[in-house]
Amino acid sequence: MRVIGLPKFALDAIRRHLRDRGPGPVFMTSTGGYIAKSNFVRRDWKSLLTAAKVPYRKFHTIRHTHASRLLADGVHPAEVAKRVGDSIETR
């Protein structure tokens, strides 16, 4: 698990979602449990990409895109590694 910063619009959307739905994981199964990655990819991923008008790409590709965009924006590599859950060697 890791803590990441989110823009205000994302936090507002999550707050509305939780207010409308109630306590528990932000995204959960119909029985209130955590969604397994394999179920999410199979059931939801393609429709989310379609709704966002993003060409299909594997779920893990978004992680690489995120890291590349952060580096291009000048974010320090150690912070990028921390954000995506990698470790960075220090010498």
C-alpha cells in the first residue's frame, strides 16, 4: 500500500461516491469485499477505457505511462519510484 496525492476533482468524486454509497472500500464487490484485479480487468477495464475514449491498452501499461509522465514533468526519480511502488537504489 502507498499514499498518493490526488487532484481536488478526484477527491471530490470519491467523496460523492462514498456519501452516496456508504462506508467500505472505495471500489468493492456486490458483497462489500475488495475487487480482485483479475475481475476488475475482465469486467470493468475495457468499458472504462471506452467511456474515456482511450484506445485499449493493458492495465499495467497505465502504470508505465504514469511514471513516464511524472519524469517528463520533472518529478525526481526517487519520488516516481515511490509513487509507483518501486524501490530505488541509492549509492
